[in-house]
Amino acid sequence: MASISSLGVGSGLDLSGLLDQLNAAERQKLKPITAQKTQEQAKISAYGRLQSGLTKFQDAVTKLNDAKLYQSLTTSVLGEGITATAGADASPGRYEVTVNHTAKAGSIASQGVASTTDALVGAGGDTLTLSFQGKADVTVDLAEGGSLEDIRDAINANADAGVSASIINDGNGYRLVVNSKETGLAESVTGMAFANTALTEDTAVKVVGRDAELLINNITITSSSNRVEGAIQGVTLELDAAAAGKTATVVVERDNNVLKEAVKGFVTAYNEMKSTIGRMTEATGDADTAGELVGDRAVRTIESRLSRNLGDLVPGGDIQMLTQMGISLKPNGRLELDETKLDEVIASNPQALSDFFAGDSKEAGMAGRLGTTLEQVLGAEGLVKSSIKSSETKVDSLNGRYERMELSIERTIERYRKQFGQLDVMLAKMNSTGSYLMQQLDMLSMQMVQTKK
């Protein structure tokens, strides 16, 4: 039987073209499946954007549901040499801080020697004894024949000594210098002693460590470190070299800006989520330009539940509805913020905002109610993920239908191909027989003509 490339050779008909037309007509059956698959994939993408918008709103709600937000403090320093940071335990207040002197580390040094590599430790080795102001002596074993470099390395190898050693060239020789790693009087290294080493301490260059001393509201405070913690409850002070002899004012106050930004973030996240939903549910009357989730039941349910949460009263506090803090729900479903009114509430009654949004438990306030709704909506069995799963299941089903339909079309076309091949062969035989008969008739006709002559 002839192959597809030879279809029509025997019959003279355009059987290949006809087969192509039949194939194109059969494949039209795939278009509705493709359209449905495209629609479901668009829904999956839209649900993903909805999930993203709801998650961002959930983050804003979670922030407002944290009671610590309403206790946020900020610090400012009027003066030089001091920085201050307020922690969760701090309280608003104003503190005058005078730094008499900062903390420093102790330091000792040896007399100079001519070389860093000449042997200094005598036969049998030696033991270096380091003395401290406020803790027990530390001993360091030195090997026989050890140089200044070896002594330095032996000290640095002792991690528990609390000191670091280095070598300084003062222009006349090389000195071993030992510095306390920590500032403060107690950690100050105060002396070095050798028994069998050609090295001695130069007591003239000794630097004794000291504690920082400062006055906070005229109360004397000492600290072994220039990082002063606990002197002002919940506040950490950092002193730098410029602080000595200076007076600065540390102000700890409520951080109204953090609270305001959290409320603004709540309004913005909600409006962005509503805008996303608006685009996805827009009914234009044209299937090509309408939103992917027009009339979607899950979206309507989510909007309804969130709107109800926003509109319901939160009883028991000075603020019971959003409008009392300057947030109004507009006819288009979006929120509008009056920042001036919000500023007034934050300045005069931040506790009322805490009671309204956070309440006295995780679920009690407005943010708690919204948080519960969002957890249900975004959870593993929530509306969003179940909707995504439903569309994914439909896509899988449509993929199966498409494959089965495509296989059916291939079988149909193959049947047409065989039938056309058979037709081509049959017509070729008929044409051949016709040609033979025409030849015989022509010959018979010629014979009859010759007979008459």
C-alpha cells in the first residue's frame, strides 16, 4: 500500500491535502479542552496573587496583635559621647548622665631587648607569672631557649589568661607588651615576673585598668565596661572616648512613630489586597478582559468575612470601632485613614489602641479576630488552598482528556490514511484497466478500417 507521501499518485486526487483538512477538523475538538485548561491555570495564578495579598495583610494584622508594639520606646541623646538603646523593660523618663571617666584596659610591658629571635629563656625553661588587680595570678610555661617571639606566642596560646601579647619596637629595642582583653579594674593585668628569663618588667610604663565612672541624675555609677547595662532599667548606654568629662541628657519615650507605621501598614495592606481582588473579579462583559475570578464563591466568602470583622464592634474599651481612630470603610470596600485623628489618639491614649487591636488575649481584639479569619482562610484546609487544589485537579483531569482525545484523533486520521491508500490503489488499478481497454479498442478499430479497405 502506498505511503502518505505517495497518496494521490495512483488516483491523481489531492488525497494528502484532504487528509490534512480532516486532521485540522478533528483537532478542533481539542480547543474547548485547551480553553478550559487555560481558564483553570489563570485561576491558579489568580489564587496565588490572592494568597500573597492576604498573607501580607496577615503580617500587618499580626504586628498589631502584639502587645509589645504598644509599649515600644525610643531613646534620644542630647549631647556627645553617649549612645542609648531602650529594651522591652525600659520605662519612659529623662536622665542626666555625666561621665567622669570611661573604662580602660590594663597594660604592662617589658624592658627592651636587641632581638625578637635571640634566646631569652634559660636552661630548663621558666614560668612566667602574670598578676592581676582583681583575680588570681596566671602562669605561663616557657620552653628553654625561647625568644621574645616564643614568649609572646606562649602567652597568646593561653586562652584563659584574659590577655593578649604583642611586640613593640620603641626605636631602642623590642618590648613585650601584655594587654588585658577586658576593660575595668578587676581584669587589669598589673605585673609580670620571670625566674629564669633575661627579661624584666618596665614598671614605669604600666597602665592600670579602671572602671568607668558616671553620674546618672547625680547618682554615682561604676561599670567595668563602657557598655553600661542596668544602670537605667532596660536601657543600654555606650560610652566612647569623647564622653569623658561631658554631660548628656538621655530621653526615653514612647515610640509613637512605630505604632503609627503599624496602623498605616494595616490600612495599606488591606487596600492592596482589595485592589488585587478587584482586578481579579472585574466583570467587563468580555471573557477576554474580565477578571480570572469573576463570581468566584471563595473570593466572595473571604471578602464577606473580612468586612464583617472590620465592621463589628470591639466592646469594653475606649475605642470600639475603627472610625474612632480615623479609619473609615468606604463604599468601594477600601479603608481610608485620617492621619491627624490617628496622631491624636496615639498621643493621648495609646492604651486604647492596644485594647482595640490586641485586647487582653490573642483572639480578643480586632487584630485577633482578623488573625483567626486569615488563619482559617490561608490554612492547609482553607478556602485559598482548597480552591487552588480544586483547579489543579481540574487541570490534571483536562490533561488526561486532552491526551485521550489526541490519541483518538490520531487513530481516526490513521484510519483515513489507510482508507485513502486503499482508494488510491483501487483507482490506480481502474485507471490501468481503462488504459488497457482503450488500447484494445484502438487496435480493434484499426483492424476494422484495414478490413474495409
